[in-house]
Amino acid sequence: ENIYIYPEIKGYRTQADITLMVNAIVNAGMEDRCLLQSFTYSDLTYVRNINDNIALGFLGSSTSTSTYQTHINNLENLGRASLLWSYTSLISTPAIITYARDRNVDIGTWTVNSDKDAIDLLDLGVTKIMSDITLGGR
């Protein structure tokens, strides 16, 4: 099947709940078709310490050069990790995409609800687009 899931780590009681999420993904055979995402970087390092295979995504929105560069550098070190950034930040600051691509960090964006914005982002090099609606294709 061509199913890919993007569960978000949030609202858990303890980090043991993150282990339960990882185990559920592995037991369902979705390890290669999943990207666990979080706004909390330590959640991603926790996952990486217990699983080398699941793809990870760090959520954020800053256009501050030092902030996005730090996050991208951290993701490069984690491996199999993507920067999942606010689409408005990526459109206003395409240097974020370039910096990520230069470090082999994949880049995605969230809540893109317009075909025009989606196409613009694809043209800039974004490969993952999350939306609340079904977007048209090229």
C-alpha cells in the first residue's frame, strides 16, 4: 500500500508513552512508512535513542537564521530527519530550504491549504506538504 503516516508526539504522560508509540509503529510494520513529528526536539532524540529507523520531523516556524540553522544541524546529526516548517516562513525565507538541502535534511511544511502555495513550495524544493484539504496536482 501507498500509505504514509505523520503521527505527532504531544500530550503524553511520560516518555514511556513515546516508547508505546514507537512499539505500535514497529508492530504494525509501518517503520518505513512513518515520520514521527514533534515541536519538542528532546522527544525526537528520545525516539532516535530507541529506534534508528523511524523517520523524524521537527516542527517549527522561525525565520531567525541562527534558530533554523541550529535545528537543521541537529536534525542532520539525528539522521533520517526532516525539518517541518511553517509554510509562510519557507516562502518568506527560502534560504531555510537551501540550508537544509545543503545538509541532506529533507524539508516539509504544514497546513498548506492552497494549490498555489503548494506549487510554489514544491518549486522551492519542499518535498512534504501537510494540508487540511485535498490539494490538486500538477
